[in-house]
Amino acid sequence: MNPYILGTLLLGLGLGTTLTLTSSHWLLAWMGLEMSTLSIIPLMAQRSHPRAVEATTKYFLAQATAAA
């Protein structure tokens, strides 16, 4: 993975976690959780192992169902 993309994903993960922990409103907490989710999904699928792709797909489907 490109180092710039990896750095951006890790930065998004850190910012999302920080936003969730420091939020004083439920909307900001939700936004932080979504930022963290959007950053962790590509990191989970980084290895092209079938189990990593399966875990990523299951995590995404569970998150999409919960968000709906």
C-alpha cells in the first residue's frame, strides 16, 4: 500500500477515535465512529488473504446493517 494512503488512513483512524472520545454530543460521537469505520475497513483488507477479505466483508455488512 502506498505510504501516503496508509498515513491518511491512520490519521483518519486517529482523528475518528479522538473525535468519538472527546465529543459532547451524540452526533459528533457518531461521526467519529463512522470516520474510524471508514478508515479501518481498507486496513483490514490490506492483506490479500481470503480470511482477511472475508472478515472485512462481514465487518462492513454488520456496520452497514447497524447504521441502517
